[in-house]
Amino acid sequence: MGLAILLIGTRKGLMIARSTDDRRTWATDDFQFLNQEVYSVAVDTRRDPPRIFAGVGTGHWGPLLTYSDDLGKSWTEPEEPPIGFPQGSEASVARVWQIQPATDQQPDVVYAGVEPHALFRSDDRGQSFALVEGLWEHPHRPSWTPGGGGACLHTILPHPTEPKDVMVVMSAAGVYRTRDGGTSWEPANRGIQAAFLPEDQRFPEFGQCVHKVAFHPEHPERLFAQNHFGVYRSENRGDSWAPVESGLPSNFGFALVAHPHRPETLYNFPLQADAERFPPKAKLRVYRTENAGADWEPLSQGLPTDPYYGAVLRDAMVADSGDPAGVYFGTRLGEVYASRDDGDTWALIAGHLPDVLSLRVAEIA
Amino acid sequence: MTSRLLLPAALRHYAEEQAEVEIHGGTLGDALDDLAERLPQLERRLRDEQGRLRPHVLMFVDGVSVRGGAPMDTPVGDGAEVFVAPAVSGGTG
């Protein structure tokens, strides 16, 4: 691997780490966007030069969606607002939760998920975004409720070969899917439990608080979900889901990451419970399955052994495209750990940061 | 009507590092519409895409807060001072 770049979005700014020795060591740049939260980051390598995105916000001056074409040395904010609800909708973007380049067949398409629950699409590499009206006008929308972090559309999953097939995940609305490019959307939550609802109402059509969905590009029909209590697998792109929790110390958590090359391998970072958002028994461990969720094993070699009380948020764990894969996670204690051997061993690569909100990694040719 | 928009340090980057800029209009809404034509990145930090004052932005016209009622209808006289400040709310520590 030549140059690897790791974007670290935190509660108070963005740090970029670079490695030129096949991920053995990392050098960090100066902090950027000081005192501004960086909830979402992305690297789009489909065109040259690669484009880096950051969803930045302050408590006062509103959200910002900006990009860099020089790997973070300078940032561009278009003259026209890059993202915003149409006049008359009464809504305004509170936070950009997710920035997701589409597939290789659509190299200029970039999606953004925001709060309040909405999906935006750009056809010009992220310079301007338009509201996906089909989801915004969905008849379920008045019944969607905010999750603990807000009314967020936090995950966007374009099908790797079918450009009109896109899934989104919202808290607390659940998984929705379009197969016609965004005109119509259907919930895809059958089998996922909403444990916080009355006992006889725990499997609704929508309203689950699904925290993250991941899949391997070679198997887009097989999905994995980390729910607000429950880890699930679907073999039919969300038509139905079944639990795959055996071996996990808890079925609560946020982060879920697919291995870049092995479709049966995923990584999970369990937390004790929604009211105890710490690693189970305060042991800092990533869990890995190598058989699509049938079993999970703890990974801790190189991680701190003393009690650890930092959670990992939904976008703060990622894998790179290396072989063996690099896996990275950032904690709310401001530490970033990395593995360059599929998760077998770990090392601290950045610390003493504000709490980590978002990570993305890419190999730069 | 021409008035002066007085900016906190955090916003001067969007005004070519100036502490104040001229704005033109008889109401605050008209004046900020004028600002949006010339310095759109500054204007959108004050108002959201629906033209509403952002929740944690304070504005004062000649010392009087425009909060409450219809802020964008606030008259702005010739030579008025329009003072912008971040509210003490809106942070997360």
C-alpha cells in the first residue's frame, strides 16, 4: 500500500493521519476546523485527484459540507449553499451525518444523509446536492422519531452494481430501500426488534433504531445490522432479518464493519447496554466473526488491558482495502487504534484527541 | 438604507477578515438578502436555508435584540448598527 490516509473527525475538529510505510506508522497533520464537530467524513477516489469531504458543524453558525482536492491542505466551500432543503419545505439541515460516494458506474454521484431524516444526492461530485423528494415525502415520515443522537439519516448503502438500488438507515425509523433510484421507498425491517416498544408491538414495519448496516460488495444481498439491541443478518437485501449474536458479550452497540476481501468476516464493537455505553466489563475489545455472524471472537492483542470506558460510535470504525486488511476504530476518549493484520493485533496511532465521531480511510494511488 | 453589520471574530473570515461590512435594505431581511448576494458564505451562517435566523445567533439593531416576533421584519435605518454575536448557548463543551 502506497499512501494511506485516515480522516479522523472529532467533536472539535478534523485530524488527518498519513502512512507511507504500509500502515506501520502514521503521521498526523495539524488539527483543522477548530472547535467544530466533524460528524461525517468521506474519501472519494473514483476520479483524479481524489476528493475528501467533511460534514462540519458548530453550535452557532449552522452546518457545512465542504471538500478538498489536495488531501486536506485546503478546503472549498461553494458559493451556492451545497446542501439545503427547498424553499417552502420549512426544514433546515441541522447536521450532515453521512457522506457516501455512489458506485463506480456513477463516478459523479455522491449521497448525503442529514438531520432531520433526509437524503440528498449530488450529480456533480458533491458541489451541489438536491433533496431526494421520494423519501422526504414518504407517508411514514411524520411517524419517524429521533434517536438519541437526533433525527438522523446516518447510513447510505448504494448497491454495488444496480445504481437505482439504494438503502438508507435512519434512527429511529429503521432501514428503507429504493429500487427505482429514489422515487419510491419501502421499509426493510422485518425481523428486527424494537426492544423499547411495548412487548406486543416490538416488530413494527418501521420505527426500529437500527444503528448501522454493512455488507460486502460481492454479496450485496447479504446484509448485517447492528440494532439498538440486536445484531442481525439478512440474506435477501433486507426483506427479512434474523439474529446473529452468538458469542457476543452484548447485542447493543453502534459500529459494524465488513472486511474488504472476506465476505464472511465482519467487525463489531459491542457496548454493555443503552444505559451503559461502555465496553462490556470495561474490556476494550473488537469482536470479529469469520463465518457471517455464526460465531464471534474477541480481539484485544495490543489494546489497553486496564478498565476502559470509551464507547465507539457508529461511524468511528472502518476497514481499509489492504490485504491483510487494516481495521481502525476511534473512541469517545479520543484515541484511535489500528490493526494492519485483519484485527489480530492493534496499536494506538493517535491519542489525546476530542471524542472521535467519524473515521474514513483510503489508499491514495 | 445603508447600515453596518458588525461581526464577531469567528465570522470575519467570511468577510475578507473585516470586522464590519455594509449592508443595504430597509429591513433586516432585505439587508441580509443583500448580504447573500455579495457574501453568501457569511449570510448562510446567520440564517438557515428558509431565511430564518439560526437558533443560536443573536442580532441587535442599534442595541435592540431582534429575537421574538418576526426578526426579518425589523426596520434597519440609515446608518444603523447591526450587531451579531453567538449566543452563550449552542456549545457542547
